Amino acid sequence: MSAAVTLERQIRPIYEALDTGSNKSAIVSCNKLLKKYHNNLLVKALKALALVRSQKVEESLALCDEVLAVKPLDDATISAMMHVLKGLGRITDMVNMFEEAYKQQPLNEEYGAQTFFAHVRTANWKSAQQVSTRMHKQFQEDRYLYWSVMGAILQASDPSTTPSMRTLLYKLAHRLVTSSPSPSYLTADRFHMHISILKELQLYDEANTLLESDIGKTICSTSLACDQTRREIWRGRGLFKEEGERARQKISDGLISARRNLEESKSECLENISKTRAFLAEFAEKDGAKNRAAPLALLELEHRAYKLGLSDDSVVVGLMETYFTGFGDKACCFEDLASFLDLEIMSLDHWKTFLANHQPSFASVGDLQRLINVRKLERYMLLDSEITVESETARASKYLKEYLEGLALGSDLAVTELQPADDLVLLAANAFVMIWALNRSEDALYQAATALEYGLTKSRVSFQMRIMLIRIYRILGAPSLALEHYRQMNIKQVQNDTLSHLILTRALTFSLAATGDLTYPSECLESSQIYLASSQETSDFIVRSFTAEKYTQIQDFIEFEDRLENSLQRDVVKLEHVRMRLTHEPLNTDVIDMELIELKFMFDRAHHDNRDFVIIPNYQPHCKPTFNDQSLLFETSTGHGWLWCFLKIYIRVFQHASDLDDIVEEKLLVGDRPKKSSDLEVQLPLRERLALKKGEEVAELTADESQLLDWATALGDWLEPHHDYVRPPPAVVLAEASRQTELKTGFPLRGVRDQVHDGDANANGNHKKEEEAPPIKEAPGLLTTFFDGVLSRFRTLLESKCSVSELLHTATITQEAFILFTIETMRFKSPAVVKIHKLGNLVSQFKDVRSKASCALKEMSAALITVGEAEGSSERRRTFVHSCAALTNEQITHDFVLNVAKNVTESRKKVLDGVGKGMAKLNATHGQS
């Protein structure tokens, strides 16, 4: 038996171990083989892969560099190294590996394709286009030509591409397509690519020739993407009438519904409106109650005509009444009509009378749905003068009464079904929240929570009720109940990006991480898994799209990847996790250095806000803020401004406490640095960007958060010169990092030579610089008055018996300031550093600030625990039950209300007690440092 066959048999168990996740077994097997085959690159690559999957990054790096230095050419080793480098985030090295292999074997088509795909994964479209052009010349395969065309299009679509270069790239793409030996119409995706290029270059005559050909018409009739591009080309050519006739024909054929663009003179408009009105009316009559498309199109036509002064408002209202008569028993009726309810239309009085004349009926589900739509429409059109605490109380009572009566129609439904009357309890909850918005009495929120909890006993899978309860419980300071309902929604996949804001916005306020309860930090990590999966999987989907020549999907995948990779919610959750992590874990340089690098990456992104607020039920009057706006915790959202402000706080604090500068960071960074945003502000030096303070960003902060920003800025300005002076030079930091890496792995840090000799005092960073030390200034008064101010505010909140969530917010912001101060002063804890740099006068000023902070935390901690005990008392439960007395009846019993009261008060007690004890623990840990 040959040596190669023997080696293959010996390697097979390693692959099996890796496939089953037995990484430790794979490492042991690799070590045995390496004793016999010292220089086998495949075994080394497989060992590196097992080490990466075992989170032993430092050990894998040495093996990885060793294999790459030899420039492997065999398929098995390159394949294993591809997985290793992807796991380490070293995509640039992966690209270089494939390029080197392709350069050594230019006739290897697989290496060429993998080199192209490696550039695709890094979004390096210019290099991808060049590789595919070379492959087309080498292998004469048409798809490589179209890969090159797609590469040019994607390069042109990049935000960093200049307009002039964009035009040149599209001209290049056009030249490549027209030079193809096979016509583009052989596949719909190639044809779409071709007409898209013609659209961008405004070569409408050439596009028209393609589109009007028989094959072009056939493709457009079967491909939605091609037909959409055709419509855009026709719009660019001004062929509105022709497109209208085409749409009319398609409606006649029963294919689609369409909208007309009316850009003719007034007389022509009136004539076309009349024709279209008759045309749509004919279809509306023909469809009857089977299809609401034609009546909606007719209503849209008249509404637009009214807006342009070409129709009367009474016509619009008349069509609305006709639509309601025909489709009022459909759940979509309210959403269909809401966009046409312009409050300036005088004939709305007639519309209100029409709705008021409706007689409530519970004879069938259709009758119930018609009643629900009447109530929604009536509520939507309420005037500001009609909205008072008394009127809203009466409406809530009416909605709830009708809900209870309507439950009879769903009594036989399975537990997995929704009750047909559910929207009435949502209306009641909206009314209760409106009462709270008017008088700020928590009694209304108690009633809303009770009504919704009762609704969930009838419709367990109602996500709308759960979303409303999450918002209400967070306002009430009952986070465990909010989290329970969030988990019951069974959020999956990309919903973690769009919906996690419901529970993780300002999660530090309710976090008990300081006491060891990691519920909220764990929720942050769980919701972030989608981003890791996306970064690994979406690039694979893009590669598959190229392989299968599904070019119409590529840009959608790229946009999806970009929106997730640069998601606002992703970084908000990450920042919340950092804030909570610092309350739980020891404050050391390892944590600070790692978080600093990640936060700087976040600071370089152009964020996309993917949060879904539309899903939050809103049945508030048109003249009032939406339910979403009314139920926002602390009345502000954590948008771009909030994220930017807190990133500036934490990056600056971590920079001061860390020994990493740009040189050291570049050497220690394992993976590739993420691509920076092309925004001009991002190109500024980091220190300048951190100093920027914009009014629109600060506007997203609460009063306490704004004070924290000012305080952290003052603290940083005071200590920054001393941090810069005391920080050891990069050579010392790198040498120490190399030594520590060698102790762990047996190998020094790659690319770093140990420049510090044993016994040198500089090895500990206690060096003395030649330049003059900065003068020691007196501490800014804000550093101490901040803690006096927040303590005074806390006492005022206690006396005013404010909401629990407001108390917790002020307390946790104070706690956060205390932690930030501890991090800022970590560098000056060492007596040797203080002595060498003569910082005694500086360090002595820390005591007053720390004393003020410690006293504030101690008082707040004791007060929160006391309030928590009061919240858990029977008296608080009786208050809750008494406030819901108007809701109590044969169905919503006293015992049910009492159970809700018990859950709310217990949740409040738990969070108050936990936060209070956590603050005491942090004070004990850092108060004497």
C-alpha cells in the first residue's frame, strides 16, 4: 500500500471528527500525524481549523501563517485553509491564497472561480470583474463574460464610485454585453441585466428594440423584474399613455391591477378620468364582493382627482360609503379606507353620520367585523376637542363591553385561533393608554394591562396584544413580564433585528447583571446570532447566485447583507450588552481593549434603521400621537443620535484606559478591518469625531443621559492629557503582548519582535518620558455636582411617587457614571505609575468624586430596596385591584385582576430589589478603589 493511501486513511478520522464537532479529538489526531509527517500542510490546516472551532485563536494563527507561507496548491489544503481563514475573519488572506494558486496554475478553472468568489465575498467588485474577464479570455465560457458585466454594474452601484466613473463602468458593461457571442435573451436574468444597463445609459431606442421584439415581450410577460425595468424605461421615454393602455389591457385580461400617471392637460385629464372611471366601475360591478381591487382603484382615482381639483369631495365620500357597504365585513376595511380620510374634506360630516347610523350587531362574525371597522373609523376621525379623560373612559368601557359580548362568536374556536372580537380589546387598550397620556395616572395602564391579559386568555397567539403589553409593562417597571411576553412571541431569524427593540431598548435600566442575573445580557447575545449567521451565509447565497446565473437576485442579497451588517439595532444591542457587561465582569484591560476595537468598528459604519414600528398596533385618533410614540419608554427612541452619543462616551473612556493606539491595534487585530463608511464625517480623525456634539443627536437622550454625556466629556477633557503622557509607547505594548502570546501558545506574536529585555522597568509600562508632563489642573466642578444633582433628582422622584421605570433610569445612569469614572482612573491605581509621573495631586482629587458617587449610590440603593418592599406589599396589590374595579364583571373576575396585580407588583419588587442590591455590590467593589 502506497504512503499516500496510508496517509489518506489516517486523515479520514480527522475529517469525521471535524464534521461531528469533536474538535478536541481532531486536534489529538493531528498531533499524532504531525509527529510522523512534520511538514504535511493538510494536517496543519486541519489542526488550525480544529483550533479555530475550539476558540483557540492564538494557537491557530501560528499554524495558519506557517501554511500560508508555503503557498499551498493542492485542493484539500486550500479548501481547509478557506474555512480557517473565514473563521478568523482573514478574508484578505483568503483572497491572496486563491490568487496565488490561480497565478501558479492559470489553467485550473476551479482556482479561477474560487478567486472570483473570494473577491465577491469581500465586495471587491473591481478585482472580481478583472478576474472574470481573464477567465473568459482563458476558458471562452459565456457566463464568465456576464460575471464580468455584473462586476462592472456592482462596482458602479457602490456609493464610493464617482458619477463620471459610474457612467464609464456602465459603458464598459454595455460593450461587454453587446460583444457576447450569445445573445442576452437566452435567459431572463441576462436580458434583465442588458436592459438595466440600457436604462442607466438612457439608450431608450436600443432598449425599445429589445423590448418590442417577440422574445422580449415573452420574457417581460414571465419575469416581474424585466417587466418592472420595462415600465421604468417607458416612464423615462414619457410613454404614459402607452403604459396606461397596456395596463388597461392587462386588467381586461385579469392579470394585474394598475395605476395611471396623469400628466396631460386638464381637459385631457378629465377625459381620461372619465374613461378610467367607467372602465373601473364596470369591473367593480362585475367582481361584486369577490374582489375589492377595482373599487379600491376607483376610490384611489377619485381621491387623486380631488387632490388635483378635478373631482368633488362628495364623490370621494360616496365611494367610501359604497366601499364600506360592500367590504365593511372584511378585516382590511379600516386600513383600506384610512388613507382616504383627509380631515379637511368637508363632507366628512356626512361620513361620520353614515357611521353613526350603523346599528351594532353580534349575529355573525361579519356583523361583528363591520362593528369593529365602524369603531376604528370613528376613533380615527376624532377631533382634539373630543378627546378628554372622561370621553376616553366612556369609549374604553364601550369597546370592552362590546368585546366581551363578541367573544360568544368565537367560543368554539381552537386555542390556536384568534378571536374575531380581538380588535375591540386593542381599541380599549389604546383608549386606556390615551387616558394615561392625558393625566399620567398609572391606573389607566393597570386597566390596559388587565384588559389585554384577559384578551390573551382567549387568543393566546395574539402578537399584537403581547406587543402592547411589552410596552405597557416597561413603562410600569415590570420588565420580567415584558420579557416573558416577548419570548412568547417566539421571535426568529431576521425578526431579531426588526423587533428586538421592543425589549432591549435601554435594557440597562432593568438589568440585574450586577447581582449575577444575566437574563438581559443573554437576550442581547441571543438576538445577535442573526448577524453572525448572516455574515457567514449571505455571501454564500451571492456566490450561488453567480454560479446559477440568477443575476436579478444578487443586488437584493447584497442590500440585505449590507442592511444587516450595518444595522442600527445590531449596534444598539451591542452597546447595551457592553453597558451591562461592565456591571457584572471585573474591569480589566482585556475586556476594555476588546470592546474598544469593536466599538470603533461600529463608529465607522453608516447605519440602517431596520426596526419595525409599523407592526405596533395603533388605533389612536389621527390628531394625536400614535400608540408607538405614546408608549415609548421615557418618550424617546434609541435612534442614530442616541447610539452616536453613547459610542462617543464609551470609545473615549476605553481609549483613555487602554494602551492600544492605532499602531498596536493594527498589529494585534486578527481579522480584516471592516470597510469604513464613505461619509465625509467618518473620514475625519477619530479624536475630532469624538469631540463633535450635534443638537439633533443630543435630542434623542433623556435629561439624565444628557447630563451623563456632559459629565463624561468633562471627565475625559480633564484626564486625557495625563492618559496620553502615561500611556506606554507602542513598542513596549507590542513586546508585552508578544510575550504573553508566547507564554500561552509557545509562539511569539506574528510580526512583532520582542524589544524589551527581562528586568527592564519599561516592561511593566512604568516608563518615564523625556517630554514635560502636562500640568495638573483642578477637577471640573461638574464631576462632583453631577452626583449631587442626580441624587437630588432621585429624591424628587421618590417624593412625587413617579413611575418605577423613571426611578430605575436615574439610578442606573448614576451607577453608569460611577463605572465610567472607575474605568477612567484605572491607569492611575498603580502606586508606581503615580510615583514615577508625580501624579499625587491628581489622584488625590479622585477621592472627592468617588466619595460623592459612593454616597449617591448608597442612598439610591437603600431607597430602591425600600420601594421594592413596598411594591411587593398587599397594599400595592389592593391599589391595583381598586383601580381596575370598573373592569370587574362576571368574565373579568376579581381573582383574575388580583392575579395580574400580583404579577405586576412582584415583577416591580424583583427589579427594584435587584438593581438596588446590584448598586450596593458595585459600590462595595469599586467604592474604595
